[in-house]
Amino acid sequence: MSVREQLFVQTSRSPAEVAGLAAKLIGGRAEMRDQRPWLLVDTAQLVLGVVGEFGGPVVAHASAAAFRRNGEFEAPDTYNIELRLRQTGGPRVDPATGADVEQLAAAVVFQALTGSTDLALIHVHDDDALLSAALPGAGTITFPPGTTIYDWDADEWGGFVLRPAAGR
């Protein structure tokens, strides 16, 4: 099963610390699997009435910026932690409403993490759709449909996405 929801975080905390913080905030648990910290929670705690388990590994994020042409960048490039989130043991689409369960659940995790004073984060759906961003002290923004992680949409980001230093 592929990962369709990603939260990218910029912080001085380790992946294990981010997993533990998120677990505490959403009533889930952090555990080690395959020598990686994982965030896991009963899906019904995030999306009312939906069975299953939501979560995934919390890993160090390595930017691919070094492999792009000079001056090109993507929204996740300056974020150092990635939460790879997915639904297991239950529906990915709510049979009653048709809503995307994974997207809704990831949005709840995103919102819970926005309360931390030292986390800048973005929510990416289906590898390249930029849904929302948060900056400590500035708040959160939800992007218009169709906004991507690619630099050609940087004007849409409204200063809420951390960008690479000039000269990269």
C-alpha cells in the first residue's frame, strides 16, 4: 500500500521525538519498527466512525535539491523530518461520505502539531499537492486546490513554506 499523505517538519527534534510528540498530541503511540520510530493511532480517534489504524514511519528527510538544476526547489527541500502516513486495516475512503480517510486523518495530525512552538510543517497529498503549511508565530494556511510543491507555485505559498537559502 502506497503512502499518499506526508507531513514534512523542520525542527531540531529527532524523528523519535517528533513521533512521540505527535503520539501524545493525538492519543496514539510511538513505537520502534525496523529500527525506525513509527506513529500509530486508532483511525476512529482522528476520523469519527472509521475503523483501522493510521500512521507510519517518522524518518529523517533528505532533500533531493542537489540533483536539480541550480535555482530549482520543491517545498519539502528545507524540512528535515518526514511523517509517512497511511491507513491500514480499514477503508481509505469513508463508505458513508466518500471522504478521503487518509487525507482527513493526516489533517488532524497536522493540526495537532501546529500547536508546538518549534515546528514548521507542511502537508503534502499524493506526492505533489501542497494542502497546508504552518509556521511558528505566523499560524497556518490552507492552499487553494491545485497548489503544488513545485517552485512555480511559490507565489501561492504566501511565505508559509520554508525556502532554500539564496545561492543554492
